[in-house]
Amino acid sequence: MKIEDQIEDHEDERTVDSASTAPLALVAGDYDERALSAARAATALRRFGQAPEVADVVAFLAGARSSYVTGQTLCVDGGYSL
């Protein structure tokens, strides 16, 4: 059975999933450079995330491709939570 057929068979089921984030790219002037440097240093990728990076994960969780994912929180934080 193709995945598309399996998904259609379970369309009425509901799941609760979430995405948690760390600091995203901020508007210039919101924080001083010392605070920004500390936040970058605490993130494994050493940079702030961009909204499209989080949006891709949220779109996945909301879409049919995540039909077998349930009760999960995906950390979209560049390694901040490690």
C-alpha cells in the first residue's frame, strides 16, 4: 500500500505535535552585541535561526507526511538545547 493511501485511511485521526525554538534572527537594535554574542555562543551552529527554517518544520508537522508522528516536540534551535 502506498503512503498516500495509508494517509487517506487515517485522515480523521488527530495528533498533537509542536516545534520549539531558540533565538531567531532578531531586529537590529533589540539587544546589545554582548547579549547577541552570548546567545550565538550558546547555540551549536553559532548563528540565529531564520523564520523559514522554523516554518519548514511546522509545515511538515501540519502536513500529511507527518501522519505517523504523534506527541512529539521537534527542537528547531540550531543545537541551543544540547
